[in-house]
Amino acid sequence: MAAGLRPRAARRAVLRWAWRLFRREWHQQVAVLALMTVSVAAAVAGATLAVTASSASQGEFGDAPSMARLDAATPGSAQATIADARRRWGSVEVIAHTSMAVPGSVVPLEVRRQDPAGSFGRPLLSLRSGRYPAAPNEVALTDGAAELLSVGIGGRVVLGDVQRTVVGRVENPSDLRGDFALLSPDEGAPADSWTLLFDADRRPVSAVREDGTRGGPNIGIMQRGDAGPVGALLLVAMTVSMALVGLIAASAFIVVAHRRQRQLGMLAALGAAGRHLRLVMLVNGALVGAVAATIGSALGMLGWVLAAPAAERAANHRLDRLDLPWSLIVAGGLLAVAAGAAAAWWPARSVARLPVMTALSGRPSQPLPVHRSLAAALVLLSLGMGGIVAALPTPEHARPLLLVTGMVAVLIGVVLAAPAAIRAMAFPARRLPVAARLALRDLVRHQARAAAALASITLGLGIAVSVVVLAQASEYRSDEGNLSDRQLVIRLGDARSAPDPDLGAPELDALDARALTVAAALGTTTLLPLDIAVPAKKVTDANHEPVTVAKPTGPASWRFVSTPYVATPELLRQLHVDRGTIGDEIDLLTVHGGVSLLDFTERPEPADAGAVRRIDGPAYTSAPSSLITERAMRRHGWVAARSGWFVDSDRRLTSSEIAAARSAAAGVGLAIETRSAQDELATLRSVATTAGALLALAIVAVTIGLLRNEGTRDRLTLTATGAGGRTRRALTATTAAALAVLGVVLGTGGAYAALVAGYHAQLRKLIPLPTAQLLALAAGLPMAASVTGWLLAGREPRTFSRQALD
């Protein structure tokens, strides 16, 4: 055919033939198309969610690169600090906060004064209905504040001894859980604190004041976190998703190429060159990829819109439905087309190299040796793990390109290990019953298509295992979190009763008596007073921002670690520290490493602290895990202020005891803090396990369906030799179970290889293992795959008098 045509005419003829094959055999590719479409849809929806969720402003920064909080204990000094900040950084947006008591509730309500048209704070304020307050007697409320006050738009409420009319419903789009009342920005009511939003990058933090003195305002500058790890995570997610699409396509097109082997052989017999044979499959793969990319992208965007409300609740901020990452969506669609074409090209290349008579016979090609691919797999796994280690030098920093390169190397390494795993199934086949033996040997005989199917199953399960392990690693260990399940902290419940260093003995005794009431609800009278360090008014004439233990994350930014408490004898005994062993040079006793004492009221740099001594103990953030010594208190002029009380029980606190303590605390105007629950991570583990199992079952089902269509002649032969329906069903069930078992082994191994490299500096986070989910995959998936294969076997032919025609 092609020998008598000019090259251009031959290509047109081949393209027309490929298009007609695609239209005529579309029903044979529905399963492949459906699975690729679902994969593309999941990739688009996941990428959209990741980009939209990560691009939203942080709940305190708005559009500002930097943020600072300023207490109003001394209004004159605070106003001078604000003026100084404006001289240093130019445009500074100020948001005033006031805490007002609500009748009948121990929880105060935040009252905020903010300009809706501010230069930095617009992402922190949104009008849901009504209008913004414009007069001194008007107010707008969030949903939670309106429910707390039992008032709607048009109603009247008393706040700060002023009767106000509710004119609107507002929210903080970047923090949906934050409830507040919004007043007019022109109202001159006093404030308890201010939030300053500004661009600190305009000048160095250590800039010189106008009066020539060094240093900055008496505020602690916090800068927006680095988005590099988020971008790296997004790139990894897209890479893995597109790799899954490509492997699914490859496993399908290998079967399609074998099915068309006789057709391509006939085309070669008519004079078609190898490039024409490859072009047939290449066009078919590109068409399938294009259809999957179009439908999958549309379904992914629709799925994103439907899932956005739930995603908003999980992310705790509003997500713009129309703010779609079009570049990623288009790139994902193009990658899907390229993946389909590439997946079709490789098996077409193998078929085009077959002799014409071999192609016309329809026999599968001889399995290739696996020792080279296995060696390449081990090398790539090693290089990939090394790349991931180098890409994540610390948990806070990432090198995206190197991370993606390492992930790709691990993926390719796992894929190259699939043929060796398939070949290994020949060894146990010798001692199995006839049906299982035939099934396993058939997998080895069709090694190429079985390995491609196994690779896609492996990657799907690897994604699920990775999500499960990441969720487990993100959960607090028994010695991590804010508190243990035996501990409880009683705090001052009224925000207006903030830690005050000027309280006398009578006031402290009264507070202790109120705390004992809460402790009595727990059946104990053992309380450890917790005092924090604050600057003395007479020394600094500044606010009472407590001293903080923080870890530097940049030249002018820090990450909060814990609030240190004053080292009283009771707390020293609690941490098993002998007071006599504390040298005069020690300022801080802490269980954390690489930390500094931060005195935000002095300057935005760490305090000039003395030596830090590491002590043993769990690194709880709200428990007394860091203590400031008496020497540090005297050296810096800090004074102690009562902030709460610590309860450490000898047994786990029950939910009924916690409820009783919370009720008692509300009755005396206090609040309690217990161990933070992380139920959402447990839900994520369950969802990931279920989704991974369903995806693997879907791939197994598609693979089994394709193999059944391909193995029609083998089934006819079995029927002719007297094999019953139970035997033929056992063949399909064994094939499905074998692929599932190998997928679990390779997927779990590959996932842990990447995770061990990623957590190389925090390997303890990978322990304990998510045993329940891993066992569910290891035992449940092969059983489910076996049942699926048994059911998909269907009614078998009873005669072979009619041969299947291509």
C-alpha cells in the first residue's frame, strides 16, 4: 500500500485508517478512556485545590509582607511606636482590637476597627450582606458574633456601653473561624491592641531612626511564611498525577497494540514502513489523550466547584471559584495528550520491529531479560532518594526542581522494578493448583502488558500510602502537641484580665482560689502556678508582650516554639531539674533545640540572652517545657505575671472530667486548655485508604477486561479441553489477586522510600506505622481484587466452533 504512494499521501492514508479504527473500535477503548479521564479530572481538581488554597492570604497578613502586634497597655507609647513605624516603612495600616464582655458569656467578643478600603487589609474583611458601619452608633457582625448576641441586621445591641444598630454581616475571608464586631474606622474608642500591616522589605530591619539611634519600634515583626514548600508540593502532586495518567495509558495501549498486532502485520505486508505503523498507534493514543484531557479537565473544574464549600471549611478561608490556575490546567491537558501518545508509541515501536510473519501469527513476543531493568531500578531509587534528601535540607525549606527530579527518579525506579516482580511470580506457580499456575505463568508470558498494569497499580497505591503516612506523620505523637492527654492548663478566661505583673498577694490568692475550683472538678488540688516574663512598666514604659521562645526562619522572621515560664521551684521539680546545678550563665532551660529568647518589646531581634541549656522531656508547646531562670529575669529587667495554672494528672483525663472542668472554669471566669484533637487527619487516612483501594481496583478491573478481550482464544482452548466455568473464573481471580499483591508490595515500598528520604531529618515522625490502613490495603485489596476478577469473568464460551475475527 504505502510502497506505491508518495510519503505525504501514505501518511494521509495511514492517518485516515487510524481515525477510522478509533471510531470503529471506540467501545474497546471506553474503559481506557474512562480511567484516563478520571485521572485527569483528579489531577486538575487536586491542582486547583492546592493552588487556590495555598495562594490565599494568611489570616493575619492580608496583602502585607509583614505584620506586627502592638499592645495598648501604655497608649502614649503605643501611638509613638505607630508613628515611628510609619516613618520607617511608609504606608502602615492599623487595625484596632478591643475585647468587650458579652452578658451571660465568659467568652469576650473582639471588637475591631478597620478601614474596608485599606491598602493591606482588604483580604481580611468582606461584606456578606448589608453595609459597612459608617457612624459611631453602627456595627457589623460576623455570623458567630450575631449568633452570640442573638441579633440580626436592623437589630440593636449594646457594645461598650453604647447602643448600636447592626447594619451588616461581615467576615474575615482569610479566617472563617474568627468572630468579631466591626465598628466604623473613624470611631475614637480606646483599643486593647493594634495590628500593624506594612512592607518591611523596603528598608532593613536594623534601619537607623531619624534621631540617629539604632533599633526599631518596640514591636515584634512577623513575616509571611515561605511558599516554596507549597509550590514544591504542588509540583510533586502534578508530576505524580501525570505519571499515573501515563502509566494507565501505557498499560492499556500495550494490550491495544497486541490486539492490533495482526492488523499492523497486514499493513506491513502491504508495504507500510515502520514509521507508518508507529503513526497509527501514535494517532490513536493522541486522540484518546485529547478526549480524556478535554472531558477530564471539564469534570475536574466541575468537581472543584462542587468541592469548594467543603474545601473552604477545611482550609478555614474563602476560595475564589473563578480563580483557576489556567496555566496548570492547560499544561495538565497537554501532558495528558503527550502521555497518551507516548504510551501508544512505545508498544507500537515494539510491534513495528516484529517480523511480518510473527506479527500475523498474533503470538506475544518473548519476555525480555529483567536483570538490567532491575539494576537500573536500584540505581534510580538510590539517586532519587539522594535527590529528595538534598532537596529538603530542613523541614522549612525546599528546592522544588531537585525535589521533582528526585521524585521522578523514584517513580521510574519503581516502574522498572515491575517486570522483575512479574517474573518472580513464576517461582510460586510451580506448587499451585492448575488454574492459579496457568494464571501466573500467563502473566509472565505477557510480561510487558502485565508489568505496565502493575506499574499503574503500584503508583496508585503509592499515592494512597503516601497520603496515609503523611497524615500519620502530621499527627502529634504521644510526646508532641500542645499537651499530653494527662495534662490540663487553666488560663485566665477574661481577655481583659491579661497577665498583669502588678497584681498583689490578695489578687493572686483570689485567682488561685478560682483555679482550685476548676481543679476540684478533676478530683485534685495539685496546681502549679504558671508565671510568664514581661517587661516592667517602670523599666521599659512599654507594653506587656510576653517573652517568647522562637526559632529563626529568616533574617527578620521567627517561628513560635513556646511560651517560657518563670523557673519556680515547683516547675523545676516538675522537669526534674536540680536548682543547684543551674549555673549563673544559664538564661533558658528548654527541651527545644536551636531556639532563642525573643523580647518583642525591646527590639525586633532576639534578646541578648545567655547560655541555653537543653533538658530532657516532651516538647509540648503549652506545658512548662521552657523555663526562664532568675538570672535572666534580673538581667533583662523582666517581672513575673500570673498567666495560668498547670495540672498534671497521673492518669488520662476522660471526656466527662474535661467537660466538668470546662463547666467549672466557665462558672468562675476562667478557661481550660486540653490536648488538641486531630480528627481531620484520621479522616484523611481513611479517605486516602479507600480512594487508593478503589483506584487500584479500577485499574485491575480495566486490566482484567482488556486481558479477557485479548485472551478469547485461550479461553476457547480451555473450554475445548474440558475446563469448567469455576476453573476459568479462578484464572481471572488469580490474575487480579496477583497484580494486587505485587502492587501493594511495590507501592508501599516505593512510597516509604520517598518518605524516608523526605523525612531524613525527622525519621521518628514515620513511627508508629499506620498499621490499620496498611493492613487494610495489604489484606483487603487482594481479596477485593480476587472477588472483582471472579465477577468480571462473566459467562464463558461453551464452544470454539466460531473463531474470533479481527
